[in-house]
Amino acid sequence: MGSPFRFSFARLLTGTLLLTFTEAACGQEAPAFTGRALLVLSDTSMPASGFVDGKLVRSARDRVNAADTLSVLSLPIRPAGKLDENVNIAEVPVSNSVVGPPFQVTASPDGRFAYVLETRGNAPDGVESVPNVFQGLSSESHVTVVDLQDRTAPKIVESVVVAHHTHTIDLSPNGRMLAVNTYEPGRHIVLRRISADGTIGPEATAFGIEVGGRPLRRVGRVQWHPSGNFLALTLPFEDEIRFYRVSESQGQVRLEQWGNAAKTGDFPDQGAFSPDGQYFVTTNLHWGDAPPPNYLNPPPGSLTAVRFDRENARHAVTGTAAASVSPEGIAFSPNGRFIVTAALTRSFMPWSDDRLTAGGALDLLSLDPRTGRMDQIANYPLQGILTEGLAFDASGNFVAVTHFDRYEPRRRRGVVEFWRLVDEGIPRLERTNYELDVVPGPHTLHLIP
């Protein structure tokens, strides 16, 4: 298919990157990736192999001279051929961590503010390796608020400690309540109010979960239902999804479990509501039910579709499908008919590890909105390290995916790669052969439609 068409960039004094087209790409057009902005979160410090060997800093050869970063790509990307029209991407230093799933940034409905979760803090001074990165880094978690009114010059508003040992973040559809899930006993779901000026207000409530009389061992993803009245939470070690109704009376916020827990495949760490809220689909990592999870050498993953019953609270599994190894990232097409997952595989192993794979993978699946049946359509091998961040564009015609790094020892770089969804005959994904070089360590994407 030829060499990829890449965006190169020159740094301006304002901190904005001006991207230009630098290489022809087999005659294909650039992806008309639509929306208002694409947010890209990069952790520049820890190499991907730190999940295996505990090394928290890169070697001197591979060291990155940049801070953790939120990159803001202004959309839409215009078609190729107009080489005088450049694409702008702005950067702002925001501390964040790749330790955790690719759901660590969200945005207000009007696109004015971004909220970045730091799941793990920096290592203690002088510490360059730990036995386990999940336990060796600071557990104090911040949420940083970034003003995006001028997307060419984003500004940090504040950074607030919200909890310890956090995992994912999501903002309610009305923009008034921020949900964070944590490992803290008695505080597995934490809700913080959002003030009228976009800043983080007081804690509205903290909700603890017990399973069989014992505290929950691990949380997966927390996500708001499109109605704003419910939350979904995946419970990896319990192999289930639970739903919670959120209500407020006289200023008091209350969470209560809404209906039955839905059983899934093994280790449902991540998931997503369909755009209409009718289904919640988990990515089952198959890391095992007994701690510690086997994320180093698991079998292929799977997905489970659950019909969410907002009226009678009788939730039911409607479909299952196969997926690649460790499918952490998941994104629904805007019409709800297609699902794409981004799988880590074993792409993050150290160079000397025999288990190292050549790259991550994408899976394309269909979901029947009438029956809830789910089918795997195709699998697409990738050539990148720790592939996990995913986002459809506003049109549903294109998909963006992150590569934390590339297999290029002489050049460390992060990549956002663009694919096209073709819904003709047998649906498929096609490479656009366009890539965006970003600050090394991208792991989370979020579209502002």
C-alpha cells in the first residue's frame, strides 16, 4: 500500500504546532475527520515496557524532552490537495499517566473545557524502577481543568485532588457532574459537581460497593448513560456490569443499584454505552478472576452486549463476540451499528522478551440495534506499541487510533493513525495511510463532536 502519508510539524512560539502535508500517499485523499476537536493525551515519561519490567523512565538514548501533554487537534481535517491550508494542533503540559484504561479525558458538552484525570502520580525522587507500576507510583489523583475556548492556545485553569487510585473519568451529558471511579473502599464511585465557570466544585457523593459482604477489589470503567440519570460500572473480578440510578433531592445526590447485575465474559475492564443508550458493551480482557490479573500473557479477548432496561431494570445479555488479545479501547460509531476495539496484544513487552508482538490490533464488529446480536466482522493487525486510544469522528466515516510508540529505536514518537469505515457490502476498515505525529506516549483520545 505504499508508505504512510504523515503530518510533520514545526513548533511555534505560542506552543501551537502548525502541521503540513509532507508526503504523497498512493493518491488517496486525507481523511475528512470531522468534529470540533480531537483531544490526545500523552504520558511522556514511562516506557510501555514498564508494565513488564517496572522501569519508570526511558533510557538516555530514548529520553523524551517533553512534559506530559494534552494535544488539541482542531477539526475538521481538510481533504488533501489544499497544501496551503494547514492543520493546527496545540499543546499544553498536563500531568497524566498511561497506567490505566484509555478513558482519562473528557470534555464539557459545549467543548469549552477538558477534564484530564491523572490516575497515578510521579515516582518518588530518584526512583527509576519498581516491582509493580500499579503499586509503585503515587496514588493521589488529580483532575486538571483546561480551558479550550481558544483551541489554538489551551490554558490550564486548575488541578484538583479528587481521590486515590483512580481509574477512569466521565462527565454527565449536561456537564454538571463529574464521575470518577476508584479503588478506595467506600469510594468506588465519586461524583464531583462542576461549577458554572467550568471549575470543579465540591464532592456531591461517594459510593462504596460490596460483593458478597466484602469490598470491591477492582473497578473497571464508569460511564454516564446518555440520559444523564444512570451510571454503568464494570467489575472485572466479578465478571459483571452493574448499573446505578443517580437522583438528587434537596441538594443531596443519591446512587442506588438499578436492577440486576449482568454477567459478562472474563474480566470486563472497559465498556461503552451505545449512542442511544439501549446497550452497554464490555471489552472482556480475559485476565483471570484471581488477583493479580494476567495481563502479560492472556488468551484472546471478547465482548459482551447487554440490553439496558431503564424502565423496569431487567438487564439482559443479548450477544457476545470474539476480539483480539487485551481489547482495552472501545468506540461506537455515531449511528450505533458498529463497534471498533483497540487491542494491546503483547506489543508493550521489552525488546528482549520472546512474547513481544509486532503491534496491536483493531477489531470491527457489528451490533444489531433490534436484537442486540453482535458479530466480529474483521481483525486488522497494526504496527505500533500499546495501541489503545480510539475515537470515531462526528460523521462516523473515520476512526482515529493511538500508538504509544513505534518500533523505531532511533526515533521515539507517538502516533495517531486514521482509518476509514466503509459501509458497503461487507463493512470493513481501510487504512487511509495518514498519520499524525504527536508527543510520545499517546494513550487516550476524546472527540469533541
